[in-house]
Amino acid sequence: MINTDLPLVDLHRHLDGNILPETIWRLANKNGIELPASSLEELIPLTQIQDQTSDLLAFLQKLDYGVSVLANIDDCYTVAYENMLDAKRQGIDYVELRFSPYYMAMNHNLNMADVVAAVIDGVRTGEKDTGVKANLIGILSRTFGAETCMAELESLLVHKDKIVALDLAGDEINFPAVQYQEHFKKGRDAGWNITVHAGEADGPQSIWNAIEMLGATRIGHGVAATQDPKLMEYMAKNNISVESCPTSNYQTATIKAVKDSPMPIFLNNEIVVSLNTDDPAVSNIDLPHEYDVAKNVIGLSDAQLRQVQENGVKAAFLSEAEKQRLLASKAQ
């Protein structure tokens, strides 16, 4: 399923949505934080999706346990570092880890700029120890409103040279792109790439707005694009790629069944679509599992799977020289 002569890449992976149940249990005990479970076994179904939730917001509630145990800056470093160990375990060569400073800081009133610094340090140490290349994407959690997102943005800008892109995630329907135009102008002015969650809980107009109002060159999920042929044509023509996450799309009830993933439609319309995990600890999946699903459930051919894997490198927020080095590292 996975072509070993190509790099394995995950471009849409939430660092704060990939805190393992074992880590949540360990940090809760260390920090004296009560969880609604008396054992790790009881905790697991609270923190992982068992089948399908009612909608995106119900899915996102599963992430709350992980950030609830981040009592100090060291804990933020720990989960960042463990994300790198997890990427290595999954055979990933290059990963883009995205995170929301406010979401990680909010439960214990941590300083957001310090959270960003700890995440950077954890990921960089993890890079050295694992050999996995990583870049960081800052998230603005739209669910908490434009004012909080501006404070979140400022904390990311303190470390702007260590971040490659800005993302907008959370409640897509109730907090539309129009509220965040100033934030994303600042992000673009900082030299960051732009990726936006859109077309997951809302329709194709949400994707248009992400592109036209916020400057997105990558779209997270983008499922609703299939409803608008002109949008798909525009995305193909203007090299606006899609970060597809099939299991997540099923679990959030964005699609009715995994086999309904829009990946084949994107490929047939010449959109650069990559395959990603989203929140692997919450979804209880890994990237090899998603490639297996893409072949055996969604029905992608071997040639299409190779294209998807190549697309991960093509769409990565890397310089052309870095992409060539990544490709060369697997060709030896």
C-alpha cells in the first residue's frame, strides 16, 4: 500500500489531538487532576472515538481530555516530544504538526507564548532523536472567538520564524472566515503559508471564503468541494490542495461511510489531494491504517495511491530544495 521508495508524509495532524490515553492518564496522576475514570481502561473510550459521533463538535469534545491535563509548560513539551516518537513509530518521514496555543493553555491558564516555545522545543528535540523531519503550523481556534484568536496569533508571532503556516480550526459553521480576515493578513505578512479547515462542517462557500478571504493554498478536509464543480476546477487550476482525512471524516459524520470519501473525485478532477490522520490518538488510527483504508475501502488503485503519496510531498510547506532532499532520502 505504502510505496517505500517515496517519503511517507502527514500534513494534517493535530499535535493536541494526538495525546495518547496512556499519556493523559500519566499526566493526570502526576498533576493530581481528576478524570471521570478510575483506570486507564475506563479512560480509553472517553478519549477515543468508538465508531461515529453526531457531528464535528461532538468529535472535538473527545480532544478536551488531552489538553485538560496540561498543567504546566513541561507537560506541553512532553506531548510535543511524544508526537515525534509517534510519528517515528508510524514510519513517517516528514510531518507537519499543528496546534492551538490557546487550547493547550486554557485549562491551567498557561502563558500562550511559553506554550508555543515548549512545543517548538519538544518537536525539535524529537526531530534530533527520531530523524523524522517536522514543521509546525499554528492554529487559531475559531470556536473561542476573534478576540481570543488575536491573542493566540500574537503568541505564535513571538516565534514566527519557527512556524511555517497558520490554520483556522474549530466550529466552522458558527465562526466563519469573514471574522478572521485581519488575523490571516497578519499571518501572511509574517511570511506564513495558509491552510484552513473548510468544507468539513459547512458547504463549498466556506472553501471559497478560505481561499479568497484568508489566502488559503491548502484546505483541510474540503469534502464539500465536490458539490461545486467550478470550485474544484479553480482549485486544480490554482494548485490549491486538499488535506484529506477519511476516517476522521466518517467519525465526524461529514461523510456517511468511509467508502464515501471524496478522494477519488479529487483525483479525477486533478486536485492535489494528500492522505492524513487528523487526530490519530482520538481516532485510534495511524497513517498506515489510512493507506490501507484508501486501498481496500475507498478503492484507490496502486497508481492513485502512489499519486496521493507524491502529493503529500508536493503540497508540503517545504522549499523545493527541501522537497528534493526528502525525495532523495528515500531513493537511495
